[in-house]
Amino acid sequence: MIDAHTFIGPYPFRHIPHPDPDALVRVLDRERIESAWVGHLPSAFYRDPAAGNDTLFDALSPYTGRLIPVPAIRPDWPRWEQALAAVLDRGAVAVRAYPQQWGFGSNHPAMAELAVACGESGVPLVLTTRFEDLRQRHAMDLVGDLPAATVRALARAGPRVRLLVAAASRALIEEVHWGLTPDERARVWWDISWIWGPPEDELAHALRTIGSRRFVYGSGWPLRLAQTPRANLELLPDELRAPLAPLGDAAQIPARSA
Amino acid sequence: MVEPAPRAAPLAGHEPLVDVHAHFLHARAGRRDWEMPNRARMRAGDRIGITVHIASILGTWGHASPVYFPSPRDVTLGNDEMLAIQDRDPDRIRSYVTVNPNDTAHALDEIARCGERGAVGVKLAASRRADDPLLDPIAAAAERRHFPILHHIWQHRTREWPGQEISDGADLGRLARRHPSVSFILAHIGGGGDYRHTFAAVAHIPNVYLDLSGSGVDRGMLDDAVRAVGARRILWGSDITMETGLAKLWALEHVEPHLDASAMTDIRWRNAARIFPLGALPGVPALEREPVVVAGHAR
């Protein structure tokens, strides 16, 4: 089991306790999770994430195989292609991008180029729908949630593009999934960290209608409680609990080995 | 793959567990699938190990009048539906009586009527700001019946929001100070807004209890809540996301400062047993109400 949606590092708009690699390892032990894809949270708010990537690789180096770095690449930055090659050389299994935080519209050509480049390199591109609920954001945090149009545009950018979208809820997932061709939607995965369970049973609905193979385990730690996705799976209706094996492993996303 | 817990073992353990913030739907709420969420709540409640769901229905949930501004007719309809649900499952369900304080006479009549039929508390949503004088007769009626008041709250009201006349912790605190013998349940600290503002606003008001429900599962929120008010003023609830309720219950085992077994019992059921009418909660040991201590004086 991989937790495909974790970070290390502080968040600019509120204090979060212990956002450190050793704390994450203890959480994974407690939750019986084998490994995690880990981003560097402050990098989402840097203009140039390069320094954050260095911090990420250094911080995770004692935890090779357990904490897997997912660095960020900003595709409108000079020499981003070299930056991408460098992080792949250092062992990245996926790449993060934050089009909302960088002020990109849904059809920004640089994002499409990054998605295609990641696809050609055999790594998925990871997008984050939101870090916090819209209802609680800091007055300076004016960035809206990731639009469905952005995800659809990237899924259509090329036949080898693969996307993992974190922290999406039912409406966004359905708008994207049913707005893509079967081939396109087969290259998009979703983490379950922000999909509601009972009594509305939106996760159950998504698994029934879209299929469990499109979903992976993710928590949003250290912003959110790591227990939430486990609770959500435990509370699924009986008929959905047994065939859950395809869900819960980001390793199902074709990618380079860690 | 996460290993599911054995079927026989409740996910939250065998000790009593009171959900102080639940809702149900009904046939006139404008949803053809209204029975599915009701069934899902009971299914998930059984799996979690919820002993009693204390629930409310806000009129017709917006179908015939607005969710947070329900008409008198819809208020009565919703309360009747809620009490009917309680009547059908008396071992697991208890009711709040929902009122709209703008219709004062009707609100007071509903509290009396539904109190006689078995309601155990009052639900106030967002029809009128919490510190408005119109809420005073409601609080006085609740006091006479030893009913706690569950009040819908936005954590830190920085502006008006459409569809509701929203209150925050500071607003509720002003009402609670005027009615120190009434227990106020501040709804869903995870339900939107800045909970840290709430904690600062009510930490020193002993008759305000925090309900942990809401979809928000921010790390640090539970730790801050425990630091602000202590385990004796925290109540467990789920609202409309039961998975986040379960996650928060599990996470309480790891908060800083550490909660011992007695503190966890307080949060799971004992605090609820203290503030609801004596013996009102099925499956939960009855506890005598404790006097609220304000500034060193028992009231």
C-alpha cells in the first residue's frame, strides 16, 4: 500500500504539527502503510520550486524506499526541461505541478508540455485540487480549487500523459471522468482523501460508477488526518469491501521504479 | 490493502459512543433517494459502534422553504418526521427539536410539543444570529426542560454567507454568557472556517461544548481543541461525513496533550450524558447533571 498524497514541510497559512519525514514514517507504521509519495509543501508556494526539490531529496534520503520523492517542476520557468531530467535522475517516480498557485489558466501551453514530457519519461503528473477547504482559507490565499477544465485539458494533451489528481471531491471527479474519452479517462487516477463517505456514500458511488481501478489511497498528510482514508474504506457498504484490492496502490499507475 | 476490521468488532470499540450531531432525511425533502442516506447512516453507525444518534431535521431541507430559514409549517413537518424516526428505532435514535427563532411563539410551542413527544434537545441553525435577543426565550425554554442547544456555527464569521444568517463562536459565546445554566453545543468545529478563532472565543465560557463533527480533518485541530477547553467540554459527532468522525475518534488517541482512558470516555459519551436530560440517551449510563461553574461560583 502506498499513500500517494503526502507532503513534508510547513504550510504558509496555518501551523501544522510535525510535518517532518520521521513523523511521517511513524504515521505510516501506525497506519500499516508501506510507503508514501512525498511532496515538499512549501514548494507549492515558491515561484521557483528548485530549492524545495533539493530540500525534499535531502530530507528523504535517509528513508529510501519508504518515502519516495515527488518533486515539483514549473514548466514556464527557463530550462525546466533540464530540471525535469535532473529530478528524474535523482529518483523521482512522479512529478508535481501547481497550476493554480502559479496563476496558470486551464489551457496553459506550458502545462500541456510538462504533462507530455512526464508521459514520455514514464512518470505521472500529480495535481492537487486543494490544500484546504475553501471555507477556511486565509485572506491572502486567493487561489481557487483546481478546475475540472485543467484536468481535462491535460488528459487530452497526449496519449502517454498520466495524471494523478489529489484531494478532489465527487463533483470534480465526475465532471472530468465523464468528460473524457475511455482512453483518456483510463490515464487519470484519483486519490480518495477528499471523497465523502456515509451517509451520502459518495466514495461508494464513485467506486460503483467509475470503478475502483481509477482510485488510489491518499491522505493529504500532514495537512489532514492520515486516518481518514482508512476510515472511509472501512465504512464502505459490504458489497464494495471485498473487491477493493485494485484500489489502494499507486503502484498500479505505470511509472518508473522507485 | 488495508485489512478490514473483523465484522463483530465495532471500529470505534465497544464502549458507548454518542453522536451528538446527526441528521436524517424524509420523503418531503425533495430527494427521491432520501431513504438511502438514512439507511447508510445506520449501517455506518453500527460499524463504527454508535450507541445513539441524536439527530435533527431542518424542515424540508430547502425543498419547500430554505434550509436555514424554514417556514413554521416545514419546521413542524421536519420535527414530526424526526420524532417518527425516533419512534421507529427508539433504542438508537433521539431527536432535537428544530426551531426558527423568528417565529417565536411557534418555536416555543414546538419545544413544548416535541419535548412531550420525546425530544431531548434544541437545534438552532442559522435563521437568526446567535446573540440576537430573539434567542433568549428559546434558551429559557431549553433551560426549563434541561435541554442542551446544538447551534450551527461557522468557525470565524468574517463576512455574511448566502443562505444563512451565520454565527460564530464569539456570537454563541455572548448567548451562552446570558444563559449560564444552559449547555450549548457549538456545532462542527470541522465544518468550515477558522476553528482556532472559535477556541479562543469560547475557551473561558464553561457552558459551551465543542462538537467535533464536520468534514474538516485538519491535523492540529483536535490538539488545539483539547488544549483550549479540555476533554470535559468536547463531544463526539459526525454530521454528514461519518468517515471523518471515525477518523477523528481514532486520532484522539494520538493528540497532544495525551488523553487518558477517562478523558476518552468523557468525549465518547459521558459529557453527553451529563448535559442531556437524565436518562434520555438509550444504552448510555445515566449521570447526574453537574452544575456549571462560572468564575468560581456554581450556578
